[in-house]
Amino acid sequence: MARIDTIRECFDYCDWAHERLLAISADLGPQQLNQPFEMGPGSLHATLAHIYGAERTWLERWHARPSAFPRSSALETLAALATAFSAMSDARRNELSTATDGDLNATITYTTTQGRTHTNRLRDILLHVCNHAAHHRAQATNMLRRLGAPYEWIDYLAMKMKHAGDPRVDLETLRDFFRYTDWANDRVLTAAAALSDEQLDRPFDMGLGTLRKTLLHIRDAECWWYGNWTNGPDRPFPKLEAQTRVAAIRESFHQAAEQRNAYIALGHADMARPVSAQPRPDRVLTFKLGETLLQLCHHSTHHRAQAANMLRHVGATPPELDYVHMLREGQSQ
């Protein structure tokens, strides 16, 4: 069954990553924080405020009552936003500390700003919140880099290197997360299939530099981790191929997903098994299997956000990629 510990692990990472982004952003001036970018909500401050606002909205829906935390529109400074983030995270952590595995299957009915009413399980809502934040953090990290801020690795595994501990990951939640990952990857690949080589290879100051290379990187991460799980750290992260066609990328995505989904049909105890990986020739790192699986989910979300921005810039319509959109799509069929 799904376990609340996995959700707590996801939010521990979410809170840690937000703290790091806010700390890096604190050295920027108001002009930099509000510098326009053609991605996401439009500026670094607006992107961070959007993440906060979404988390506040879903907290209200969870409890079916207005939140005591300020609306994002009232948080005009980064310091005020950081304080609100911290207070809301503390309150949510307290809520999660008393929640049980059984609570995850409770259903939440809510009405969107468009007036549509939906019902979802609590576990799906909480996974959506974590995934939504990861999507927009990808935009925020790109903005920070273009503003000249110092680079900091804020992947899930970066947190685990700083705060080691037993993995709190269950297979049922992972299967839900990977079902979403495969759905979202397929939507991006469908949009990319309609593009010309010129559009696929247009240079961007984000992701892996082009849409094609970014898609290949997502696929390569799946294949690389599968190799580490099954054969050990036998090779550094693969180099990108030059001109792989989208149809071939899509087929390899499907093959990688089939391999991964078959592999994670394991017993829960395997989540603590050590897995070594070699990101570059001179470095070998070791993590728990459950940690690498959760990393893979967040990694795909991060780079899909970049791919969605690239699609928009080449004139394509990026697909809806929210976790709850997948749920709503399934409910309407």
C-alpha cells in the first residue's frame, strides 16, 4: 500500500530545494528578481511566488477551509516570501507528521478557479504539489543562472548527500509517480514529433541546449540508472547522440519504461539496497535504490519543464503536464 513516509520524503526534498533557491536568490536585487523572462510566470520572483501560491491553494483544498497564510500577491519582497514559505512548510510538516497511511486514500472534492469540480485522493493531490514545484523550480534555476547567480545542484540526490538516512519510499507510490512520468513524457514526445529538424535543434540557453538533446537526456537518464541497478557502475553518463529521430527517441523511451517498470516489481526491502553510479570517469557515488528511483521521477519533471519552454519558443503548443491533469483526463474517459 502507499505509505505516508514517501510523501513526507517528497516534501522534505521540496522544502529543502525551496530553501536553497530562496537562499541563492537573497543575494539578488529587486531589479534582478523581477527581470522579465519568457518562461514560466515571467520572472524569478513571480515563479517563486507561483510555487508558494499553488501550495497554499492545495493546502486550503486539503482542509476545506481558508488558509491563514498570506496570498502570494501580498508578498512583494523576497524576504516576505521566504518567511511565508517557511511558516507554511512548518504547518504542513506538522500535518504530515500525524497523518497515517490510511489517510492517503481519503478523497478531496474541490472547485477550481474555472468553476469545475473535481475529486482526487489525498495521495494524488500531495504528489501533484511536489511535482508542480519541481516543474517550476526548473524554470527558477534557469533564471538564476542567466542572472549570474552561483550554481548549486539541488536535485533530490544532492539533498540525500547532505542529509543521509534510510530511504522512505514505497513501491505503490513510485508506480503512481512513474505512471505519471510515462504519460507526461509521451505528451512531450507527441508535440515534438510534429517539429522540423530546425526546430528540434534550435539552440537554447536552457536544458541540454536543444529540444532534441533535452529529450535524449531524459531517456539517457532512464537507461543509465537501469544499467546501474542491474550491472553496477559500469560506465559514465552516456554522451548525447547527434541526430536521433523523434520516432526512435520515442521507441527507446517506451523500451526504457518497460524495463524500469518490470524492474521495480520488487519487494519493499530492496529499496534500501545500495546502488553505485559513475556520473563521470573520476567519480563513483552510492545511494539507496529507493533514492535513485525517486530521483529519476524528479529528474524527468525538471527537464520536461525545459522541454515545454522550448516547445513554446519554437511555435508549438506545449501540452498540459500537471499531475492532476492526468487524473482528470482519466476521469473524463
